[in-house]
Amino acid sequence: MAKKSLSDIDRNFQNKEIGGRELEFHAIPSGPMELGGFAWYEQDKVFCRLPREALPKLRKDLQFLAWHTSGGTVRFRTDAPTVALSAELDSSEDMNHMPRTGSGFELHRGRGADMKFVSCSTYPSGGKTIEALFDSEPPEGTRDYTLYFPLYRGVNSVRLGLTPGYTVQAPSPRTVSKPLLFYGSSITQGGCASKPANAYTAFIARWLDANFINLGFSGSAKGEPAMAELIASLEMSAFIMDYDHNAKNPEFLRETHPPFFRMIRDAQPNLPVVFVTRPDYYADRESDRQRWDIIHETYQTALDAGDKHVYFVDGRTLFGDDNRDACTVDGCHPNDLGFYRMAKGIEPAVREALHNR
């Protein structure tokens, strides 16, 4: 029997290819496009989540993961009948427990909580090039778009393809002017969402109509003072602190968690800070109970000292009780259901923090 692929049998598994369409390509970012998630882009002009000058001072793992574009977005408006994309990734590595679409691009139409999914791209096995047709039958008129960058790949270059003669316009203003900033582990980075906009960070930012900066680093968010300094140097509307998983043990978390928070607080006394404990909590593990106590103690100490800008999210509640085991791919990393439930549990605290600021 001749060997077939699933895409040969079912066209719904085929990528939407650009094919022979005539397109005019625009570099991203260019003109009035709004780039998000790369706080130091203006000085470095590369898709890196940390400043290039700081990388040599950081651990090798952070130097590598900083180039993963998790949380990167570009927003624009256009009335073009066709919207496409051409991109070159920095590697061809696949992950063994996360679909390739999570390390592709994803396009949404509309703005804020009213955004609707359009399409997502992937790449061939062992490939680094993406060419994708995203929107070929959009509604008439000028529309807002948000393009999400890959969660677990770096991006060397990316171009937006439009029907010739149509222009890129500035996106509609956001409801929240300054970005949300998330700091944490692989869960924060987006492992293992099936597509970039399904990470909990992206859900929350979309629902609040806010830009966001994702400083989630797989296995590598250790609460270092150097990272606290970088975060404290940025303007943001709220800071969500979620690096419990990367503390190697409760003792390490106790040594780093309060000082990390204090560095942020000393630099920005009125910044809303949301503490989050791990969602994959197991009551029979003593270390999980200790970690929860340490994070809550940081929060409670700040409250007792008169800090009116701290909030606490109990991670034990995030996956819920109903089919809790269905929320991860491996007992730790959330799937789309897990990320959705995390976002539903964390968003109210972030919304309250923004309201009270």
C-alpha cells in the first residue's frame, strides 16, 4: 500500500499555503504596527525578550531561552482581502509533548475580549521556514489583527503578506495602556499550549485588552537579583510573580522569593503585584505545602507592612476539582484546558489590581 499522510486523507489537516497568490510583503515591525512582548526591541532591534547587553551576565539557560519569542505580538489594522505570513525560525527542534502549532504563529481578528481566532501556522518536520495563508475571506472593512509569535522557538525574521495596494494602519488603542508583566517558569512561558494564544498569559491580556510581556523561562526562573533589576526597570500596569516551579526546593524559594519581591517593590512602590502559587499542587507532598506557605508569607508580610498593592492567587484552586487530571499533559505542564482554567482563576486578581491602582 502506498504510504499516505493524514493531510492527504483529510484536507482539514492541511496547512493553508500561500500558493501562487500575488502578495505584497511588509517587514514586522514596520510603519504603524504595534510590537508587544519585546521590551528592549527599540534599542536592540531583535526579537529577544531580554536586553542583549544583559545576556552575558545571566546564566547560559537564560541566554538561550531569551530568544524564544513567548508572548511576542504585533498588532495592526488593514482592509486587505488576504493576510498571509512568511517567517524564518532560528531552529528546527521539535518538542516531544507539545504540538508544532505551539511553536508557530497565530492570528486573531478583532480587539480585546472580542478577538476571534483566525488561523495558526506550523512548520514541516525539521524545517525553519513558515509560509502561511491566514485570512483569505475576512469580513469587509478595516479590521484589527493580533499576530502571536511562537512560544518555544526563536524568530530570525517575519513578514506580513497583504493583497497588493492595501496598507497597514495603526491598531485601535488598548484599554490598558501599560503592559502586564509575567515572570515565571515553563508554565508561564506557555508549555504546553497547543497554540500561542492559549497560554494563560495571553488569555488574561486578551480579556483585559492589554499588552503583555512574558518573562517565563523553562526551568530557569530562579528569582535572581539581576532579573529583578531588569523587571524593575520597566513600566508596567501590573506584575504577576509565578516562579515557584523553578525553585529547586522550598529552602531555595524561601531565600529568593521575599528579596526578589522587595527589589521590585523598592523600585516601584505603587506597582500592583500579584503572587501566584503553583496550580499542580498535591496536598500529600510536604514540599508543596511549604512552597505555598512561603509565597503566602511574602504576600502577608507585605500586607502587614501596609502595602495596599499586593494580591494573592491560590494556585490550589486553579485547575479545579472537576476532571482536574485532564488539565495537564504530564502532571505538570498545562494543556489548553489547564491554561484556560488558570486564566479564569488569575484574571480577577489582575483586574482588581488594575482597578485599584
